[in-house]
Amino acid sequence: MKERVRAVLVTADDTMLVIRRTKPDIPPYWVLPGGGVEPGDESREAALHREIHEEIAGKAEIVRLLHTMETDDERQLFYLARIATWSFEDRTGPEFSAEDRGEYALEEIPLTVEGLDGIDLKPEEIAHVLRGAISAGTLTLLSH
């Protein structure tokens, strides 16, 4: 089974980093930074650190596993993490040089229900989980 790791990256300003994907012939949508766990990764967390480094040249502090989604052939693990520094210009991921992959743009959105409502975050299930956690106040554990 393929495993993917993704991060809800919370900044010091209580915003969340998301990647806007723009592809021909479909409306823009947003995803959380992350990607596939590779055989050389020591752990899922190590894979997430590698992906965050590749995608946004950032270093994050992983707080905890937030949610797991599973289908017949794939498991996605969503982690809650703090991030203090990043540089989208210094990203190194191989997907950024593939011209047929469309555009990637890093954005900061408010970590609020209204912020989430303003974007089409995929998959929908994690958007639903985040709305619930924001409403319940369980993401405030990240306060400085």
C-alpha cells in the first residue's frame, strides 16, 4: 500500500501554508505540502521532513498525527506541525520541473473556518477535519 504524508503547517501568525495547484482545464485547488513515503525514508516523520524541505525549503516541528485517510491502495497521514521559516523560491522537489504538472504557488491562509471556506482544499475530508478542529479549538494547542 502506498503511503503519503502531508502537513498542516501552522505559522507564528496563526496562518496555514497551502499550495495552490493550477492545471489546464480544471479550476484551481489547494493541497497541503507533503508527498509519498520512499523506501529510503527512516520513518513517516522523516519522509514528511524531506517533503517539506523539497517543496518549500522549510523546517517544521511536527506536533502530532492529526488524521489518517485510507483507501484500498493508499494511506494518507496528515500531521499537525509548526513552521517558522520557509522559502518557496528555494524548493527542490522534482515535480516542480515537470512542465505537464501545472503550476504550484505557496499561499498563507488564515487558520479559520472562513479561511478554509475561501479555498478548495483537497481532499475534502481533511478540509472537513480541519473545520471541525478549528471550531472545537483543538488546533490552538499550537499557540506560542
